[in-house]
Amino acid sequence: MELFNKVHDRKNTRSVKWDMLKPIFQTDDVLPMWVADMDFKAPKEVNDALVKRAEHGIFGYTVIDDDVKNPIVNWVMNRHKWHIKHDWLSFSPGVVTSLHMAIQAFTDPEDDVLIQTPVYTPFYSVIAQHNRNVVKNPLILEDNYYKIDFTDFEEKLKQGVKAFILCSPHNPVGRVWKEEELREMARLCLEYNVLILSDEIHCDLIFPGQRHIPIASLSEEIADQTITCMSPSKTFNLAGLQASYIITTNKGKRDLLNKQLGKQGHHILNTMGNTAMEAAYLHGETWLEELKVLLDDHQKYVTKMFDNHTEILKVVHSEGTYLLWIDCSKLQMDSKELKQFMIEKAKVGLNTGTEYGEEGKQFMRINIACPRETLEEGVKRIIDAVNNR
């Protein structure tokens, strides 16, 4: 674990997480545990590949060839038991970009698009910025575990929803959807002819005993109704290198999507993103397995500390991602008060729950992908603030 326990100084690197504290929290005096990137170096093989490419010194237009596609195909098969083909792949700078492209390619202004709230913040803007309507299927929190309200899900689809953005695994609540849940969502989407746009960016970051299942891998019929978005960016901490891919089995849908990507000029990747993606999928598996052990230990640590040292905060049961959803309802604060309490009293920079929808107003999101020293300091600050409020 030594690789992940070294504290790296990320200040003055144009890091959103570390260098944007004043604009985001109105103070520099907080420990940043918010935006979803990790305080760990990428695998050595990735950094070596980037250095080697940089030493070449010429950065012209870059092709995405089989040397990049083969590792993607093999990774998806080996990790997620889904055999995909080269010609199913399209590429974009990021999953959010891909969702923007898909919304424009497959829906029209005023169409309804369904999301399961509380959910990743950009889902709202991906819909609203293109004059589509946000339709919510709120998840149900029961016994500290989120479930799908399938009655409401079907009722919303019946009303004419055109597309459904699935967050799988779910950010921020940490659910890794079971096969029966995925099959039921897919069955209803097929019945009501609703396109599934599946954001699976956290698919590799799963806790022990869980398995990520790409929804499109369940059957050819479901795949035909699905656009799947994946990326190495969360897995290997490569978000700043802007590289992701889209898996579309249906040729007609793929052609429409590629046409939209071309319209927006997103039909190629940058040289370094291309290089990093290839190296990560070829050589990053050992690094990832060590990371997963660490993240599992971290989520258990936070849960135990809150359970043992305060009756006020509770970690919602999580099955994946490196983001924990903290139930702060016993503090009896509104969202604004809760945010200021964490900034001014705990001196930690977290994501406020309302960023993910009104359903998150009694919650905060904490990023545990940091060295243990940082994690322990952040947790101690929160517990001390709660117990001395």
C-alpha cells in the first residue's frame, strides 16, 4: 500500500480539487475531499509511456488504431465478461461529452429524459442545456441502502420518456446494480421504447463481493437499445487527459452518434490521452487491484469511525466507487447550514448533497481516494466538529 500512502503536493498544478478552494469554499483553509479525482499517481507504466511519448517531441494528429482498441476490448472482456467488437467503439474526450452528444443525437427539444436521483450533477445540465425535460425517478433509502422504485420508474416511462440516463455504478449513493435490477430496468425500457444511456465510468471500482454488469451485456436486444459510456479516467486517475469511449452495438445508432461527434469536432482523441489509455489497459491491472484493497479498507474505516465516535453521522452502505454518501440528517441543518458547518467548523471541503438533487439535502459526499494520513485527518476533523458543535 506504500504506493497509495505517499502524500503528494498537488497545489499549484492547476488542480481543480486543490487550487480552486477559494472560489468553491470561499476559503483556502479546508482539506479538499470533494471532486472525483484521486490523490494518487497513475500507474508507473502510464507515466513512463507518457514521458516516452513526450520525448519524441512531435504532437501531430493521432490515430486511434488497433493498438489502442485491442486493450479496450480485452479489458472489457476480462473485467466485465462482455465481448465487444472494434467497430462498436467511438471516442470522445469524456463521458459527460458523450452524454451531451447522445442527447443531441437521439432526442429532440422538449423530450423527457429520466434520471434516478440523487445523481451525478452533470446529468441535470446534460438534459437541460439542450432544452430537454428532466424527469426524476427518486431512489428509495431503506435500512441505509438505496433501492429503485420500479412502480414510479414504469409510471414515468409510460408518460412518454424518450431516454433514460443510467448511472452504473451509481454516483453518489454507491450502488452496484444487481442483475435482476438491471434486467427489470432494461425490460421496461424495451417495453416503452426508451433509449438507455449508460454511464459506467466507475465500473472498475467495485468493493469485494460485488460485480459490475454492463447493462448492454445482458442480451443483444438490450444492447441494441443501449449506448454505453466508459473510460479509464476514474479507474486510473486520468481525467485531465481527456479520453473516453462509447460502445454502441446497433449500427444505425452508432452512425447517428458518430455523425453528432463529428459535428462537434470530437472524432479524435488527444495524443497523450490516447497513449495513457493504451498503457493503462495493458499494464494497470496490478495497480488497480491494490487500489481496490485500499479503497475497501478506507470505506470500512470511515464507516467504523462514524459508528464508534458519533451517533450523528452515518455512511450509507456502499458497494463501489471511491465516493461515500454521508447521512447528516441528525444534525438537523438545512443544506446551506450543513455546507457552512463542514467548511467553518470541520474545515473540510466536501460536496453538498443538493448538488445531486433536492433528495440530497441532508447528505454530503466525501472522496476517500487519498492517502490514509489525509483520510484520517479529514474524518477526525468531521467527528470533532460534530461532537463539539
